[in-house]
Amino acid sequence: MRLDKFIAQQLGVSRAIAGREIRGNRVTVDGEIVRNAAFKLLPEHDVAYDGNPLAQQHGPRYFMLNKPQGYVLLHGRPLITQRCSIFLMNR
């Protein structure tokens, strides 16, 4: 993954802003300042922003949903129109 994409995801900002932060010497990889936004991160790299470590996520992610009353949570049932997936797509 590119460093600017990782920083953007972690900080919740655009890649352009992440690039500015990287070029502003605020990001380190394995203790070294990196100014190249296109730097390719590997899973074993330790990334920090302003000295605060940022964790890389590996493996599956799990999400919890507070299901509204009246919605059905089923997969593979095309006749059911009120599904949580439809609810999420319309948000």
C-alpha cells in the first residue's frame, strides 16, 4: 500500500492532505523520516505520525450494525426487499 493512502485512511483526510503531511516531515517509517508519498509500505513497517504509532490492519475486519426494527438480515433471499444491505446503500 502507498504511504499516502495509508496516512489518508488512518487520519481520515484526503490523499492530497496526507501527501502534504508526509512532505512536511511529520511521518516516519521504521524511525526514519519519509518524504515520498508513493513509498510502498510493507506489513512489517512501523509507521508513526508526529511520533504517534499508526497500526496497519491485517486480516479480516468485522463490523457491527445496529439493525433498525423491521429490517431482516438474510443473504441469498431475493424476495425480501427490506434488507440491511439496502438500508446501508440508501444512507
